[in-house]
Amino acid sequence: MELEEAAVIDGASRLGVLFRITLPLSLPGIVAVLVYAFVTTWNEFIFALCFATDSSVKTLPIGLVEFSTEFTTDWGAVMAASMVMTLPVALLFVAFQRLFVGGLTSGATKG
């Protein structure tokens, strides 16, 4: 609140306060929520299992289950598919790593 008041005293408009003060301070939290929502959606199993009736629209977690049968499991294929599933999430974390670290180390001080 004090940062917003200080920006208004310095001559910033309400929209300027939003884009120059509030949004940059809340950006690490917004990115964290977006990444968490992506990871949760990416790994969704039960919802996709219930609603993906056609084999052409199966998601990766559903396809991963098909490598296991009643008597055997193709562990090489399971590990390869798990790597393919993990890669986009890992790249997402690497891409936004600066924002995560910046959110942890930034203080709410002016200047």
C-alpha cells in the first residue's frame, strides 16, 4: 500500500501504479500459479480417463498406462514416455526460473 501511495505522490496515475508497481511485484506469484496450473493439468489422469473415449484424443498419462498389461510391463517404453512427459514441464521451470528466484529475493522497497 505504501509503495502505491508513494507512486501516486510521485505523480503516477492509477494505471501507471498498476503497471509499474503492483504488477511487477506480483509477477512471481502469478507465474508460480500459472506453472502450477499447467503442471496439474498436464498430469491429469482421472479426468482424461473419464472423458477421452476416442483413442486419437488420449493424453500422455493415459497412453502411459497402455504400456502395462496384465502380465508384463515394457519398462523401456514407460521410461521413454515418462521422459517425454517430463521435458515440457522441466523446460517451463527453466524458462521461468529467473522470475521464481526474483520473487524470492526481491524486497518491497522503493528504488
